[in-house]
Amino acid sequence: MDDREADNALLDELVELGIDLARARETRFNFVFSSQQEADALAARLTDAGYECEVTELKPNIVVRLFKKSEWLVTATKVMTVDCYIISELRTEFNGILAESSGVYDGWEVEVFPEEQKAL
């Protein structure tokens, strides 16, 4: 299953669980970078595009730290509706932006409202 098929499968599963994706909700997109400078650059670019961004250092545990440096997570959040077309277009847009860096798009997640959680 490729990334777009996985996105569509997740959307289908959310609908089957009773999540109304036509309702605007907090949607988070995650990106991982090997340098803080590139993470900060993406966060600034997405902030200008209307996302609320947070940059977090992901420190490896003590054993892994001997072989691997810290990575940087950018979480970009926006209140929006989602569907297969929107998610597909955003994946294309994000991958285009990331082609200029060492960053990796690490997927998305949506807010589930309390009344929807009861149905889960």
C-alpha cells in the first residue's frame, strides 16, 4: 500500500467509525528533520500559510545517541475539513516543499470530538 492509499484507507476508517469529516476540526501534519535550521524554516513557511507550528527536538535514548543525532519534529496544525482530495493535494504540496530539504513528511491526524469518542 502506498502513502496515498494509506491516507484514503485512514479516511475511510474514520468515516466508518462515525467521524464527520465535513466538520472543520484541528488537523495536524508531522514532519521530521535532521537539522533544527531546516525544521525552523519549514515551520516559518507553514506559519505564513496559516498553520500553527511547533518545533520539538526528538532526542534519542542514551544508547542510540552514540550512533544517531537528535531529530527535529515539526507539527503543523490547522482547523479544516479533510477529504481524499484535500489530503492528496497537501501530500503533493508538502513533498514538493520537502524536496528542497532533508525533511520527511510523517503523516497526519485529526481531532476527534468528545461526542464522536463515545461512538468509538
